[in-house]
Amino acid sequence: MDHKVQGEHRTRDIGIRVYSPPNIHFWQPSPSARHFPRLFFTMLTVLQGSRLIDPSAPGAKPGGTIADLWWRDGYLIKAPEKGTVADQTIDGSGCITMAGGIDLHTHIGGGKITLARMLLGDQMPPWREATRVNGEDAASCEFLPSASVTASRYLDMGYTTCFEPAVIPCNARSAHAEMADIRGLDTGGYCLLGNDDVLLRLIADDEPQEVINAYVAWMVQATRCIAVKVVNPGGINAFKFNEREMDVDTQHPKYGITPGQIIRVLCRAVSEIGLRHPLHVHCSNLGVPGNIDSTLATIRAADGYPIHLTHAQFHSYGTEGPYKFSSSAAKLADALKANPNVTLDVGQIQFGQTVTISADAMHQFDNRNLAKPRKSVLLDIECEAGCGVVPFKYARREFVHSLQWAIGLELFLMVDNPSRVFLTTDHPNGGPFTAYPHLIALLTDRSLRETALSEIHSDAAAASSLAGIDREYSLDDIAVMTRSAPASILGLSDRGRLQPGCVADVVVYEENANIETMFRTPRDVFKQGVRIRSRGQNVETATAARRDSTLVASVEVDPTYVPKFRDMHARTGTFAMDRLQISKGEMDDVIGTRLVETTWPENQDG
């Protein structure tokens, strides 16, 4: 039975009503629901004696502080008056506690995931033969887990919020619907622009920036996204005109504009309409030796506006050495020092089988010959983008793959500010997100890195500067990179921190000298103050009480230009532009997720 209600209306059987703090809604039983068991999030709860790690907190000490953490009604609160007795007391001694992790770039929803599962059905056990383990769907695989398994694997690492970075407008409903099935995680998406004919025509016609701003704002609002992403700016569209290469200064064969122009206009639009997250850029020339020049040109094209370079490892290649393939991680790290407007996530590869899925049809077309197993999917999508699905296996003894692995770690260690570099594998492109505990161990332990370096291709190890880097991440650095910094760059003022007013997404790890083991399975994961996982097991008492959220940006749309956009869309699309619009009611009642508009106070430090 569905016990969800709206406003102050109550269901007759259990008497639930809405508890409504600003912007966010949580469910709690009404006082009259005497026969319904009291749920954890109505209690005053205290976690006692744990080492709290939140470097963003005022007066935070390196390595954290042993203290008590209090929450009530799904929010963290200040410690109450001395002598206050909690309804629930949890022993945190011998444990490390952090806010719930935030993954700002992981492909977990949308048509490309469905295509990959269809293409690689042989990688998953037939559902008729699958055996459920701990209540989870076993018909899955490591790099293409089902929605339910995606949720449990993220929660089992202490992650509570994840973002799909490539939401094509015409497929936004599907993406949100699949993410809504990832129970236990709050999710969000980035609207994919920069290859759609309407935007390219607006730029080609030299329309005023305010017109482009109105278009970008309308698309973000219509698709219920939190940010804007561009993939191979203009290149996917040019591929449809038989272009096979596109650099930052290459003119589009139809529109006569360059990727550099697209980047500049979109960076400005994202900034001026008030999105907290910078333009999320998949640069030109993905995976091409020498593409560091394109990456540096992309930074220059931003013209000082904030810009985020995604899966930067795949865009940090030179052409030196006998293999004509080399690391340019140091050049990119130097560029970040010189350009404070730039951030990046790494896209670290992991050795083994995976599948690459990307809107970058141009470069997936090139990569199809490298597919393992030898099959792939390429398609064009409306007037918006493309899609390529290419299975791939990273081999430890292959020079190129080994050097890619080393380049990713170099980027992590050479960018000295953990709030400007983010932990990603570009799941599943570089490997599954379940590699995060191992990657954290590599970053925190130089001796472990040296051991791993000795196991890769010897020429790649010699070509890398990894052996000469002494730096080791602290737990504070890990908390910044995976918690407070993603919250800041996405404008999530209510999470990523252990501070009063934040959502009580709390993760308790048992201290362990083996960092990978510690981060692999937390002792407890609390979502909105409710314990939902404990040592890798579901806690069923939470299921009736929680409803997950879709985090979206709050933008104002100037209606003046919308008729113009409708007419332009009608010339190239096969359906009306207004059909892209997803209403709040549809998100709530059909897709089944709460719509939460994010806010970031102007006086809050980033």
C-alpha cells in the first residue's frame, strides 16, 4: 500500500502527514497514529564518542575530533542542553564518522545504460537462474549493476547522493525514472547541451547572450536537472555531417562556429542564470594522444568563467616517447594552479572488463575497433546528441592502459587542493564505482602505490612520474574530496558536512589500519537520520519511512523567447518542444521521487 500523502492530508490507516522544513520534505507519523511503530527519524538520536571528520566545520582540527553527534527529524542539530536524554543512543567509540559521500559523475540512469545491458546480456546471469543474495537482485554484473544493486553498492561504501552527468533532454524522463528506482540514494542529473541544433543555430546567428541564457534556463528547468554538461562541443553534431575530427578551433561544417565559441557561450550562460555548478565539460579529442593541447585550449575558451573538466585523465595525453603516448598530467595540474576557475574529476581507470558509454558518438565510432568483446552500438538521437556503447577491457600488461592508470593517480596527487579534484572512475567507462575504496587506499598509502606500480607494464611505470610523488592523502583530504567539496561545487548546502542544519546523512566506519577495508563496508549508514544499512545488510525498518529526492537547480526562465525556441525546435525535431517539460506533479506522482530545489547561501564559503 502506498502511504504517501500531500500537504496536511492524512491516510486513514496510519495517519501520516507531511513535515515540511524549508525546501525539503520528510515524512513522519502523526501523533494520532498510535498503532503505527515509532520511526527512528522522529527520535532524538545521539552518536557518542566517534571521531567526527569534517574539515569544513568552523574550528575543525586536523584528523577530526572525538565528540557526540546529534540529530532529530532527519537533520543534524546542535548538542542540546546538558542532561538531555536521547531517545536513541548509538556507541561510536573506535569509529570514524563522515557525512554521506557524494559522487558528482557516475552513469547510473538513462537510455545508454539500457543499451549497454542489452548489448552485454551475456555478461549477466539469466534472471531465471539468478539467486537473490541478501535481498538484492543477482541478475547483474560488476560494471552494469541493476538499480537495486547500484543503491546497495553505493550505500555499502558510505555514499548517499549521486549524479548522472549526461541527461539528454528527450530522454530525461527515462533517466529520472531509473534513478528513482535506486532506492536509498538521492540523485540528480546534468542537462546535455552544446550539440543540439537550436543552441548551435542561436550561436551561429549571433543571438544576444540573454536569449541563449533563456534557452539554457528553460532546458534545465524542463528536464529537472541541476547542472549543464557539454560533450565534445559541436563534435557530435558535426559527426552527423560526416566529420570525423573536431578540435577546439575547428569550424562546424554547417553552422560555421567552433567548439571554443560553444564553450565560452555556455560557460557564461551557466554563470549568469545562477547555476552553482560550472559548465561540466567533456573536452574535444577524448582519448587521443596529444589531446592535452585541446584540454588547455578548452580552459582558455572559458575566458575566466568557472569550468569543470570531467574524466580529465582521458584528456591528459602527450605524444612523447617511443610509443608516441605520454603523460601530460603535470601540464594540466600546472594549468589548474594558473587558473583558479577550473576544477576537474579524474575518471580513474581500473584493470579488467567494463563497458564505455558516451554521448561522444564521434570518438566511440573510432573506438569500436577496440571493442572487447567485438560488438558495439552507435546511434544518433533526435536533434540533440548521440550515443556510443563499446565494451572494453583494460589490461594491466598493456602499455597504454598501464599509463592511463598512472596518469589518473598523477592527477590526484599533483593537484594539491582536494577541493578542486574529485574522485570518479566515470563509471562504468574507466571501471566500476566499487573501485573507490581501493583508490582511496592508493591515495593514502605510498607504499601500496609502489607495489601496484611494480605490477603494471614496466615501460609505463618508467614513463610515469608516480614513483617520485611522496604525497599521501589524509582522511581530511578524503572527506573534502568526496563530501564537502562536491556539495559546495553542486550548491548542496544541506549535505556533505556534519554541521547543524544539514541532512542527517551520516556514515560510521570502524577504524582500521587497512583503509580499503574500512571504506569498503561501513558499520552503519544513516539516511535522513534513519539507519538503512548495517555492515552491508539492509535495515528493513526504514523502507516505509523514506522517500528519496531528485536534486534540481532553481532557475528563472524568461518567457519572452520561448515561442522562438518552440519554432526553432519544430524545424529539426519530431515532437513539440513542450513535451520535454517534466512537471513537479509528474516527478512526484508518476516517476515517484521528491523534487528538491537546491540552494547555496551567498555568504557560505565554497
